[in-house]
Amino acid sequence: MINVLCCLLTFCFCLAPSVCFSYDIQVLGNTLPPLKFQRKGKVQGIMVDVLAEIMEDVGNPIDPTSIQMVGWARAYEDTTTMPGYVLLGAAFTEERKDQLKWVGPVYPLQLALIGKQNRNIVVETASDASKYVVGTLLNSAPEQLLFKQGFPPDKVYRIPKTEFGLRMLADGRLDLLAYAAIPSFHMMEELGIDPTMYQVYYVIKEVDLYFGFNKSFDDQFISKLNTALEKLKIPDENGTSEYDRILKKYLK
């Protein structure tokens, strides 16, 4: 046992000035296709593949089959409070800046108010939307940004899962749903809802999706992951990066 420990210590010192990290990581995510979703029991998507690549690069690989897909509110709460937890994609906002340690940006998102076409809905500001029945995902970035822009918090239906909101939108129980635009249309297809019957009525904000790490992670480890992400985006001799190939796999 002593010999094994000595060998491990020697290996780490051989990598100086780098520091060896080995975290037992639990990754939590919510459904946001094509970025992160579950199909036939397998968690997949752009965020899954990118995280697997950069974790492998820093020598702390993850098993994608161990990723748990849960509701957004639980994923965010657990990641902010439990050491060793990682959030599989969150919009980076000033409100969240100090609550996690961030790796990114990974992918841009348009957060918007989405509704059925031909509904005579006009929204020029967030406060204009208070004339309509609006649904938000509990504690999500679109919800927080809507409130910040002047939408009255007591005027929304706060929903625990996006699927519920999309079905309420399809059934006419909501006029508008605050969510990421492209993932909304992907999820509609999965739910058997025709996405061509819906449109963006108001862009809340353009944001970037990051990986969120619990604050227990060492800053140097986070720095290594950000460096690995930068490397992933560097084009090869053919002008295509590994990041580009991951995007192409899911964006068809």
C-alpha cells in the first residue's frame, strides 16, 4: 500500500506545476434538447458529450450513464448546496454568478416568450406580457430575467417541469411560455406537438449556457476545465474542431 501511494505521489509531482485532482462527481441535468435529453434510457446531447470530453482531458473522466435527469429546481438546488455536484448546463447570469463555479461558455441560448401563432399577441416589453397568461419554469433564468425586466411575479404560473408548460401551452391554458426557444421546439416534437404552429413573441435575453460546478471544487480544477474547453474548440488541419463535430452530431 505504501509503495502504491508513493507511486501516485511521484506521478503527481512529475506533472508539476500541475496539481492532480480526482473528484467523485455527480452530474445533474434537466431536459433541454438537443443540449441534454434522455432517449431510450440514455442521457445524451451536446452538453453531455462536451462535458465527457473535457473531463477526460483533465484526467477525471465521468460515466455518462451516471448522469441523473431531474427537474430544474432540484438540479439547481442540489448543485448549489452539495459538494461534488455538477449542473449539466445553466444560463450564466449575474444573479447566479457567485452561486457556482462556471465552465464555459458552451452554447448560446435565446430565452423567449413562446406562444401559438395567429393569437393577436403583442409583447414589446416584459411588462406587456402581464396582459397574458404566462408560464415560467420554477427558478429558471427566463423567469428571473422576466421579473428583473418588470414582469409582476404574482402574474405567472410557476411550473416544475418544462413538459407541463408545453402541454399547457398546447391545451390553451397558457398564452405564453418563458423558455429557451430552440429547445422548446425540439421538446414539442418529442411530445407530439407541432412546433411549426408556434413562434417567438418576445426575446427576453440572449445568454450563454455553462456547466455549473459546486463551489467545493478547486479553482485550479475549474481553470483546467475551461482550458480543456478552449482546446476542444480549436480547429484541426481541416478547419473543424471536435466541438464542431459534436454540434453537427445533434444539430441536423
